[in-house]
Amino acid sequence: MTTYSAVRTTGIYCRPGCGAKPLAENVRTFELAAAAEAAGYRACLRCRPYRVAGTIADDAPELVCRAVQLIIAGVLDESGEAALGARLGLSARHLRRMFQEHLGVTPDQFARSRRAHFARRLLDDTDLGIADVAFASGFGSLRQFNRAIREVFRATPRELRDRRRRTDRLVADGGLVLRLPYNPPYDWDAMAGFLADHAIPGVESVEDGIYRRTISLDGDPGLLEIGPGGPDHLLLTAHLPYWEGVIHVAERAAALVGLQSEPLLARTLLAEDPTIGPLIAERPGIRVLGAWGPFEVAVQAVVRDHDVLHKLVTTYGVPVPGLGHGLTHAFPSAEVLAAAELVGPLAQAVAQGNIKLDVGDDTLIRSLEAVPGVSRKAAHHVAMRLGARDAWPLDGAAEDLRPWRSLAAMHIMVARGAPAT
């Protein structure tokens, strides 16, 4: 996890490794860039801390982590902290208190910082116009965008675009190219191997280390490509029908490949286990992968046969022609699959709102297990991919690995399914 250093005498905060050497008595540390900004500090122009991964500590309370997941999904874009708290069974006041205590910011401040940092990366990496950057980053208006950028970076968007370095700009033959930052270690080969083993035919593919998948945005098709980029980032190439809300596409893509959480504490504690410890030593960069579409992960956990999955996709999915790489359809919705015999009960429960596939927790596991055809292991697999720390989609109970069984399970599944490099 990145720890940011803020200097009281300059009002600037930096990422680790910055060349600035202030006196120790003048330095404050923050675990989140958003917390440093909320305390009145601005980002260093030299080390550009907005370009590194800003993950939440894995020892933060699960309620806070679930709230962060919902913020990343865009809950605060169209509603306030009260609505976010209601989703978690908390008052807005209690939610703010938990965020202040564990993250040093309010939920609104956290969301604003993420939008501003994403916008700054778009200004650096792409040639999108200023207005497109604003709406791609989740801001509701240009005025709101300009105000937030000035408050966080002490400059206008145009001034920041003019400051970008020659090597920042990313180009491709088509699509929008973005960096997905992470803090090493991160084992893309292992993660790509897992995604290849679990790819839904017609919807996902992995070829030559590049993960590709079809997506649907408000009924319009798109294509995502994710692959290696550098020692601290992957590259996402997004082919989309429009740029509005691209921040949520990038955040969901980052969650899919396990970049939203950094298992520092979990890795340290599991390293002492006689079974999991050697696996961690061999591949310390394993992360718990997330999901692009929670419903499709649920269906995949129930329907393990690739041929049956392919038939579901080609029968009920929306055709997306001309993509190549074996990609032919967007995954069907729960409403559409409610008519499918094999997964009808699950699809109906999701379509009717009886099961909310937003965060992985014990409530989700119990709800899934109550659906005909959903096994305990399938329910735990879905919860693991939706952010649960302590899911166990394998045989047995593994009580000695609590409360970090999800990471342990990922190590075991990777070891079984993907050869070590």
C-alpha cells in the first residue's frame, strides 16, 4: 500500500521515492491521497502521486470496504451519503464517522478525489477534450469539474494538460488507452492464466497475454482489452460507444483484475501457514480477482461446463459481430436468462431484486445458497469475486485460514490451474 508524505511547510504531499527531502519533524503521513487533500495538501508536481495505485488497507473494517466498492461503482454520482449508508444499513452520520476514523476522509471527499485523479490521468494520457474528460471522470457539470480540479491540483484543467510530459501520452490504432496502476508485486501471468481458465466462451478470451471481453453500456456494445504495460501498471484499451462515465469502466476493469485491493496483511499472515505459505513465496503477486459483471460470475459459478455456457451465451446473449478473438456476444441479462431452464431460478431471484449482487458478504452467501441449483461452493465463489475476504469456494472448511480464506483460495486455484513461470 502507498503511504503519502505531506510536508507542513510547503503544503505538498508526495508518493514514496520522491526526491524531496524535508525535515522529519515537518512531515505527516497519510494512507490515502484523498486524506492528504482533505487536510489541505496538494499533489507534488515532481512525483505526481495521482499516478500510483491508491488502494484501501486490507485491515480496514469490511463495512468501509463495502462502502468503497459501492462508491467505485458510482453510487455517489447520483445520490448522497444518506443513500450510500442506507445500502449498508447505516446512518449517513455513522458512515462518515467510520470513514473519518479509518480513511481520514468523508465518503464524498473520497469520491471527489478519485474523480479528480482519474481526470488528471486522462489529461496526461489521452487527447480527449476538456469537456469529454469532465464527463468521462464522472463529474456532473463542467463547473463542478473545474472547481474540483482547482481545489485538488491548484491549477485549471487546461494548465494541467499543458504540463503533461511527452512520454505520458498513450496512443493506439483504435480505442482509448488508459493506465491501470498497481503497487508491486502483481503477477499478471498468473492472473491472465486464471482468467483464461474461467473465460466465458463468446464473451471473454485470453490470447498472448491479452485479456479481452465484450461489454454492454446502456444496451450499446463495447470491447475491453487488458494487458501488461509496465512495472507498476497494466494497460486498458477501451472501445466504447461513448466516453461519458469512463471512470466506472476503468474502475470495474481494475476490480476485475484484482487491482482495487492490495492484500498486505492477508499475505503476511497467510505466509505463516504450512500449505499456503510456500504458494505465496512462489507467487507473491497473486490477487483476488473481481468481476466485470456480478451476474455473469454467478451464472458461471453455477454452470461450470464451458459448452453449456457457450450455448447460453449464443442463445440468449446479444450478438456483437466483427470483433474476432472468439468474441461474439455480450452476456445476457438476468431478465433474459430468467427463461433459461438451467439458471432460471437464479436469474429470476436477481431480476426480481431478491438477491443483490453488489458486495460479497455472508448475507449474499446465504441468499445464493437458498436458490435451487446454487451450491455452497458456488455461493462462496461469487462472494469471493465480489470482494468477500473470507469466502471459501473449495472443499472443506479451512477454519485455520480465517479471516483471509479468499486470498488463500486464489493461491490454491492458481497453483492447480496455471503453471508457474
